[in-house]
Amino acid sequence: MTDRLTPLDVSFLYLEDQRSAMHVGSVMIFDPGPAGLDYEDLVRHVEARIAFVPRYRQRVRTVPGHLANPVWADYEAFDIADHVRLVTLAAPGDPEQLEDLVARIQSRRLDRRRPLWELAVVEGLADGRFAVITKAHQALVDGRHALDLGHVVLDEDPHVREHPPQTWHPAREPSIGELVVGAIAESVTRPTRIVETLRAGLGDVRRTASKATEAVGGLAVAARIAANPPPRSPLNVESGVERRFHLVDTDLDDYRAIRSSLVAKATGEGPVTSVNDVVLAVVAGALRSWLLARGEPVPPTSMVRALVPFSVKPSGHETDAAAAPALGGRVSSLLVDLPTGEGNPLIRVYQVSYQTLAHREAGQAVDARTIAGIAGFAPPTLHSLGARVANELSRHMFNLVVTNVPGPQEPLYLHGSRMESTYPVIPLARGQALSIGLTSYRGRMHFGLYGDREAMSDLDVLGQCLIDSLAETLEAAR
């Protein structure tokens, strides 16, 4: 079975290079209970679950000459042992050891000769716990044909289920000739692609680049941001290959308490503060302290621009940070100037709240469907160039990415083992030294700080600054 990659999906493959691995990941920590960890049984559980998502047993096959986008094809030599492995931490199995392991695993690119995902089971953590580290390519997880690996293997039910018999039989992979014939047939049914491919082959890059400019220029937000680029920041450097990772845990109720206090004091004239606004203000305070600890100048007007993706329901109503996201919902992004120059934590919350309100009212949220349209403007032969140009533009639009994805407040289980915490790993774009991902789960807010190893040697300092910033904001709200 084959299925052609969409323009957006294939752009993530072209964005990837030695310094920028385009996979997303997660770190989940589990309590195995009295029964302990049975690794072989856990592998059988994962193998049984991916049977429901064919994409996890397919690999990318490129079309010769880039006549069309690559295709997904069943991998006839699929072996679960190539994707799931066991790692044992030496005593004492502390968080620092786990963080170092996560950084090493996530720094490596996925092998494109195989399905684009991996899962590492880590035993030897303190108190008998174990961790699961996942990584899946952004081209793989599209929310329609493939969900995130964590969604596939986790359950709401703590009871262990019987594994169904393995009945999967891969379809024969297409030959090179069949890939070419399929690409030509698609071009015949879509004649404009022939013209674009010929133009690209003749080197008419200027016309194609003009089309790219029109596509980007069609986004009002892109034009406004281009006219007002973000400030210079130590967060924007030419990153290397190696990474650092740091875990931070906070209480979700603290963010809710800050929001409730500010809403109770509101006069009705300002914007309604959301939990997400409080989170961003706490991040702003942490970045302020981190910059000061580095000896960086932080004048009153200084700010750090963050790209903040968020889910938008079809109804248009904002979701609370503690609510579970709806699959199939649209994903949009805001560009928020985090007020690192402001010393008052409550004013930071108000400034962020006004910005998020202004963005929504001005239509400055960039819809994922619009981004997908930008990725598809060029013929496949120029996808690589177009994707790299888009990646170069990112450093001129924002300083870092901050993702806040709401998770369930009820416990989840992996083959009977209860998940205690979960931390996202957000890939670094070229020119970005730091990404901040956070997930709310069972009354906790879990941060995953992911940074360039050389540029973010003090990533643990930033983690402590997050904790201190939350405490400072909570005290001021009370």
C-alpha cells in the first residue's frame, strides 16, 4: 500500500539536516506497580498497538528525479526490534542521568531506511520506576493517518489486555519503475505540475521565488512581523548537533490560582486572563531572571518573541489549559512578545493577556491550513530549497517556540503501568538554541526544556528560574 506525502509533510524531511533533526519526542515516567516491568511483554504490547496505525510500519520511498513527492510504502523487512530497545541506567538512576540519556537519544536523526519512529524503555530509575522515550518524525505524525506514539500505546484502563495474534502482511513495495510511472500519471492528471517542474528544471528560480513571496505576503501577520523583527538574543545562535534536556515539574493549581485571583480583581475593562496567559508570563519572568544571571542587559523595554502554537476548536471558543484537546481541531499559532524587561510579575501577566487578545481580534493567528498551502506552492524539485528558506526565515520571526498542550487529568496506563508524568521534546529549528514544551497532566504542569548543548550550558538554571518565577507570580497574585 502506498500513499503520497503531502507538501507539508515532505517539507519536514527537507528541513532536516545534521544540525536540525525534525522529529518530535516525549519522555514518560511510569510506576510499574508490584508486578514490575516485563520488557518482552511491553514490546508485544507496542507491536500489537501499532497494528492499528499502518503508518508505523511504512517507510518513505523517494521518487527518482523528484518528479513527485515521496510515497509511504509498507516496509517488508519491518522488525519491531529495530524500533524498540531497552536501556538500563546505572545506580542511582537520578533525573540528571535520565536527562543526559534523553539528550543523546533525541540528538540522533532517525534512519530513513526504516519507519520513522523509535521507542526506548529505560529501567533503573529510582523507586523502581521506568521511563519511555519516544521519537517520531514530523512527517509521520499528521494527526490523520498517524497519531503521536504516546496516544497509540497508552490506555485509560489499568487492566492488561490480551494481545491479538499478529496477522499483518506487508504489501509489496513499489519498484523504481512503478514510482516513476505513478509520478508521471499524477502529472498528467494535474498539468500545472508539469509546467512547474519544467520551469524548475530550467532554473527559473526567480519566478518560483516570486511565488513564494506572494504566498508569504498573503499572510498579514508575516508582513507585519517582517517589518518588526524580534530583538537580538542569545537564544538565536547557529546550533550544533548535540542537545541538552531538562525536566521541570510545577502544580497546575498554582497557575489556576493566579488566573482566578486576577479575574476576581478585574474591573471588566481589560482582557480575561487565561491559564495559558499565566504560563507565558511565568516563562517571561524565568527568561528575565535567566538573562540577568548571564549578565545580559535587560532594559525595561526588552522582550523575547515566542511562537506559541495552540489548538482552535471549530466553534472558535478557547479551551482551558486543563481540558483535553479535540482530535481533528485546527492548530494555529500566535507570536507573543514576552515582556522580559518588566519586573512586576502581575504586569507581565496583563501584558501577555492584552497581546493574546489583540492577536485574536486582529486575525493574527496563523492557521495550520494556511501554512500547509505555503508549503505546497512549489514543485517537488524545489521543496528542499523552499523548506530551507522557510527555516532561515524563522530566526527573523521569533526567538523561541513555546508549546502548551493540555493533557488528561485522569491517569493513563502503559500495559498496566501508571504514567506518573510526561514531558514533551520539541525540535530546534535552525538558528534556535531553546524550545520549551509543557503538558498538563493529573494536576501537574510538566516542562520539557530542550536546548543546544553548547549555547544552553545553563539549561538547569533556566529550569530553576521557571520555578522561582511561578512562586513570585503566585505570591504577587495573593
